[in-house]
Amino acid sequence: MLTIADTHFSSRLFVGTGKFASADIMRQAIEASGADMVTVALRRVDLDNPEDDIMSHLDRERFHFLPNTSGARTAEEAIRLARLARAATGTPWLKLEVTPDPRTLLPDPIDTLKATEILAQEGFIVLPYINADPILALRLQDAGAAAVMPLGAPIGTNLGIRTALQVEIIIEQARVPVVVDAGIGAPSHAARALEMGADAVLVNTAIAVAGDPVRMARAFRQAVESGRDAFEAGLGAASTVAHASSPETGIIGEDLGFLQEGA
Amino acid sequence: MKDSFTITDFAALQAQLADIPAERVLTALARDHCTDDDLAALLSPAAGSFLPQLAARSRDITRQRFGRTTQIYAPLYLSNYCVNRCAYCGFSAGNRIHRRKLTLDEAVAEAEILRGRGFQHILLVSGEAPAVLDVEYLEAIALRLRDRFAAVSIEVQPLEEDEYARLFRAGITAVAVYQETYDRRVYDRVHLAGRKCDYDYRLATPARAAAAGMREVGIGALLGLSDWRAEGLAIGLHLAWLRRRFWQTGFTVSFPRLRPAAGEFQPLVAVNEKHLSQLIFALRIFDPDVGLILSTREEPRYRDGMLGLGPTRYSAGSCTAPGGYSHEDHDGEQFSVGDHRSVDEVCRVIRSKGFDPVCKDWDRTFQQVVEPRGHAICTRV
Amino acid sequence: MQIICNGQRRDLAEDTTLAAMLAMLDLDPNTVVAEVNRKIIERDQYEDLRLRDGDRIELIRFVGGG
């Protein structure tokens, strides 16, 4: 079972709540996804047009809210949003995002580390959104991050896990859970992440903008379960050359004639 | 609670190794990244039939990661005083051997002899007698040697984290501390007296050294005390545990086989060259980055044959008695070596096999004192 | 007196509480977080906090996000 900061999660699929056509479809899609962690953003209330509050559509007893700091361009802005998020949710959970470039929305590694150091000391459970940089992941882990969230591809691109090599290194090295975030555009991408050993994935756009978001949410649920099963079952190694399945053929070994019997 | 590494059930490791089919060995051989189960498969009796295949895989990984190089170092024995009674060791407190501890000047003189022979990496070794050989002494030696060598390592009694940090500041960059055996039952049986009787304290030592900021930490088991396959699995688990926690530390594994020593202790289990080779290949395949050490305990034929197949570091021209480099007619050895060739002869063989003998791996000139989290706090002057 | 709420200038009666202002805006106090002059106000203080001339107030709530 997935555990982050001593909290257990029954699903390895986290879903975002943005970009849905309506609050009702969002609620149904989240139901179908089986997720128990949902991300939310913080924004100023539009006083001329005060829309519904998203929290009223989701049962907070059932869903664990993970507020993000989207929109923050610096560590300082992210910290301010984090404190507001804590006041709003009453919990210290936080998806830390610092994205200074509005075009790519790629995360700033330096300010992300800076903000993580400060927020972890303030008692936040910080899950930083990062580029798939293994050393950064370890530095964040050392700074007190509760998990790391490397991107598969820039957010909203649906390009899949283009950072597979680095994500694999992060998974191999990190002690904290690894949640692949951003870029996951199809259930097969999510399955691939779980097969690689990622602890969870976060999906938003791919579900929200699907022709049938509820059905797509279910497809992601199944893909995540399949991917995790495959990982736990132990995948056979991929190879570009054929390997005979009988032991004595097909493999050439080193000459070990120097070994002496009985020595 | 501070987390710590432990082997709660050595017999469970042995059970994990039994009855692994040949197909499982092939799966492990074909993997990019090995799991604990893959390591078990590579150490299993079934894998013994695939030794040439293990060797080829180990050779390829080693060559890709380390190139055609072999690191060279020499041990410098500082003292053979020891408070422990270890059934297998020549320094054991009960043995009637000539005991001595080098003075600072004698130690530096020995080091100068090694430097004259071309060594730039030395390993300071001693028995475990803190009242005779303490941190102050090691610190004083380190301060005198650090500008003469590229790397100075220690293999002495287990120390506390702050003591390792102090030695690191003085110029010690690596620590080796071998568990001897991960099999607690056997451990208790062969460690008859002394601080070393505390299995858990010893097992936690590599983590203390890494936490203190050491660049490199060496672990290992003395082969011949318990089931070598399960020891190999335990080493792999220990290594993986350390890597997860101390990602800025380099790690090495050593494979000392019991050699004849004073006290006439006979190995409890037989570990032959094929076994030793399988263990080395399996650990190389399991961890492509780990430094693997093959000392002069082994014979020239075996050491030469293993060049390039997995080990990355060889000792050469070693003497295991304090003062043995200055005085030919020494006694009081820890064990008798199997490879008596000079460093020049060893290097000649290494070159003839197409490898470059490397006497220094990196340069301490550039070293900063770093705290464990990785933030530079002050530059060494 | 005049305050600035979410960037808009508003005229309020003297001594208006934060809770009263939220009621005027038809906002459920349980769904918003309020910052007054960059300081986060705990929800149980909304009734007691009297706004002052020139206060800058930010009202924030959750929206959908990934």
C-alpha cells in the first residue's frame, strides 16, 4: 500500500480537479478513478462572479485534499500560497509548484528547493513538483520533502514519460515515494510509470478533456492497477537480442580456465 | 526512531537462496537493474553452472563503468595490539605474538617507503585497542600524511560519528569496517571477548562513517565463517540500504577469504575460488557502481585471472605486520599473504593485460569539508 | 471608510467586521481564506476582526487544479 508521511492511500492514482467541463462531471470522474487523493488550486475569489466552491462538491471525509501552489513564480510566492492553503484545508499537505516560465510551466529547481527547506521546517508535508532531475530529487529528500513529483513531460502536453531514463534513476535512488506528474496523456503512460516502479501518478488533463471523462477515469484506474501488479510481479528483462529459454544455449561466457579446482 | 539496518534472520536468507531454478538465473543475468531477488538468483547454487556467463556480464558492466583501469593501494599496519578475542585472527588478544605500535615517526617512515614505491593511496590498519591507538593518534598521522598521499583510508576499530567527522577533517577520506559475518549465531561464536562482541554496534558502523561525511565506506564479510551465499545476499542488502540513505557516499566491498593465521583456526566452511568468483560477479551485476577489492590474501594466479572481470581495486606488495616495510625480518602478522609480488610486478601484469594501474582516484586538493546534507560549510585550508 | 478587497476599492461602514463583509458579499466563511494586510486570519476570528480604513484584504478559495 502507498504510504506518504505515515498516511496510507488505497489508490496509486492521484487526480487533479482542473479543466473539467462541470463540477458534476468532475465529481463523477473522481468517483470512477478510485482516487483518494485529489489536487486543488487556490485562487482569489472573483467578487463579481463568485462561482461554486469546489470543496462543496467533494466529500472531504473521503478525499484527501492536496492543495498546490500553482501560479507561484518564486519561492516567496509559493510559501505565501502554502500558508493560505494550510489555513484553508487545516492540513499541512502541499504540492509545491514554482513555475516562473508561463510558456512551459516548467518548475524552477532552485526556488523549489529553497521553498521546500522552509516549508518542511514549518511542518508542511511537501510534495514538490520537479523536473526529472535525480540529484534535485535527493536534495529535496534531504531537505525534508515527503515525496517527489518528477514530470514525465511538460504539464498538459499528454506526451507521456519522455523523462523515463531520469525517472528510473530517481525511483532507484529515492527513499521517499515517487509520484510521476505531468505529461501523462494516456492510460498506457500511467501503466508504464507504475511498471517502472513509480509509487503513484497524478493525472488531470488527460481525464478532464477526454470525450468521456468518467470512462477515461476508469481506464486510468485500471491502468494504474495493472502497472502496479506488473511491477510487483517482476517484469522480465527487455533485450534487443533473442535469448534462448533453455539454459545452455545462446549465451557466451568468459573463459575461466585460471580457476583451480579445490583452491 | 532512528532507522538502522539489520539482518534479523540469516536462515531466511539461506532459505531464499535454495531451490532457485536455472531460468531465474537467466532472468537476473538479462536485467538492467537487479532486485534483491535477482541477487539471490545470481548467488544461488543454480547460478554456479553459469559462472562463465556471470563473468562475462560482470566484465562488461565493470568495463563500462570503470574502464580499463585497476586501482592500486597498500595497507600500512600501525599496530597489532588488540582487545578482541576473535577466533580466526592473528591479532587476537590471546595469541602470543610480538606486539608493537608504530610511533608517529615510524608510521610516516613506513608511509614514505610506500610513497617511494609509487603508492598514492594507503590504508591505515590496526588491531582494535582504543587505549593504545586512539583517535588522537590517527588524527596526528592523518595530518602528517594527508599532503603526501592522494587518499588515506582507515581500517581500525569502529568509531563514533563525531570521531569519524574529526578524522575526515584531518584528511582521512575512507573507512572500511567489515562485519566479518552477518550470521549472528556464528558471529557470537567466533567473537569471544572485547567490544567486537557487539554485533549491532559493528553493523551500524558503516552508516556512522557515511553520516560523518566520509567519501567512501567499505563493507564486507570474512569468507569461511558462514554460508558465503547468504553472506553475499546480506552484503547486497546492506549496500542497498546504505546507498538509499547516503547517496553522496561511495561504497566498496571486500572479499577476504580466511587465510592461515596464528592460532591455527580452520575455516568453518569451505569457500573455494569458484565460490569467491561467483560472489564477486553477483555483487558486480547487482551494483554496477560499487568498488570491489581483491587483496593480496589471494594468489597471483587467481588475482591475475580476475583482472577486469569485476574487481576494481587491488592491494599490492603488502605486508600485514606493523613496521614490515622498514624491517624485512618482521613478525606479528595479521595473516600471511598469498601474493608476495612487488607492486612493480603486479603493475606489469596489469599493463600486460591491457589495463592501466591507477594509483590515485581523485585529488584531495579540491576537497571541501561538507556536512552530511551536502552543503559546504567551510573550505579546507 | 475605504478598503481594498481582491484589488477592488470598496466603501464600508466604520467598524465593519470581516464576517459582516463576507455576508455582504454573499460568501460562506467556511469556503474562503482571508488575508488582511498579508496576514492570514484564522476563521474563528472573522467575527471579532474589525476592518480599518485602508486595509487590503485578499479572499481566496479552492478552485479546480492539477
